[in-house]
Amino acid sequence: MNAVKAYFNRNWTREDLMNTGEVSAYAYRSLTMVYLSLFCFMLSFTLGSLLHSINREVGGLFTVLSSVASLLWLYFESPLRERLRLSLMLYAACTLGASFCLVTKNLFKVHPPFIVDLLEGSTSSFGVIWYGSSKYTRERREIYKACLTFSFSLICSSIFFHGIDMLNTHTVHWAFKVNAAQALLMVYLVIYSQDLLYNADIGEINTVDRALAFFFHSPGIVVHAARVCLTAENEQHREDYYYTLGTIE
């Protein structure tokens, strides 16, 4: 029960979520390093999918067990051994990518080469976000606005550049659903970045843990973001009600 509470426990408020000012030096460095880790994770994930599309023997029970074993090893490994933990994370991402292609082929009847084409857009978008945030500005608004604009463009163009007119209707519909999910993932990246920057201002950030938290802590972060937004909206309505009541009296 305590673990579940800790999973959903977030201390930032609506003001922290809406903060678009300049990032402090340490928080900015932590943000760019986490973006780089996410880009490397997606690159390894795409590489695993590419290996499965080239050789169908890559991907199966071995890759599934390997990914689970590497994640467990990563969980129990000391946080001080950053290089080993980073290597384990990238290996887990590669084996998960090969297993992901296997799942989509069996459940959704979508061929692995097309999965790789879609993942290229997501991987490129993470690369654009990392490069743009590390080279140009420390303003949150500019990082999110410029980088997400390019990311959405890359995600959407990943379909059309690979001959969507030659695909069947089922694959086209599935591709649009996947791209919609990828667009929501980029929106979630903004919320997660605000959570990361808040924690960086009050303590030390572990890059590997934060990169993994992007995927595994998403329910807690999204639930807290919705909760603080709805709470702030209800409080605003209550204040407007009391102000109107006082004016009438």
C-alpha cells in the first residue's frame, strides 16, 4: 500500500505545471541528460525492431526473458554504477523492440518493416527534442514549443514518406492510431519534463532512473496532473461563487 501511495505521490502544483520560465543550471543539465537517455532508449528499441524485421529468428521467448532479466538486474543494481545500469537499460530496450515487433505481427497483423518506419519518427522526435533543448535555449516555453512542433511533423511524415497509398485499409487505420498515441506521448513528455524540473530543483536526479520513470511512472504523473488541474479549476469556481455572492449582498 505504501508503494502504491509513493507511486502516485507528487508534490508539484498547478503553478509548477504551468511554469514556463527559465530553467536553473542544474535542472537544465538534468533535463538534457534525461532527454539524451530517452533518445538512446528509443534508438535501441528501434534497432531491436529493425533486427527482427531483417532476421525473423531475432525475437521470441529469448528476447522476452532477456528483457525481463535485464530490467530486474537493473532494478537491483546499485545506483552508483551508472554505466552498467545504462548498458542494461539499452539492452533491455533492444530486446523489448524485437519482442514488440513479434507482438504486433501476431496480434495486429502488421509487418515488422512498417513498425520500424513508425518507430523512426518517434526516435527522430526524441533526438530533435534533445538536440534543441541542449543547443539553443533554457526557456521552457521555447523548448516545448519549438521541439514539439518538429516532433509532430516528424511523426506525421513517417507514414507518408513510406508509401501509405500502397498499404491496406487495416494498416492505414492502425498507423493513424499509433501516430495519435505518439502525439499524446509527446504531450506527456512536456508534463513529465515539468515533474522532472521540479524534482531537480529540490534534489539530485539519477538519469537512468528518470528515463525509466518516463515509461513506468506515467500513470502516477498523468493522474496527478489531472488532479491538480481539476482541483485548481474547482477552487477557482468556488472563489468566483463567493465573490459573486458577496457582491450581491
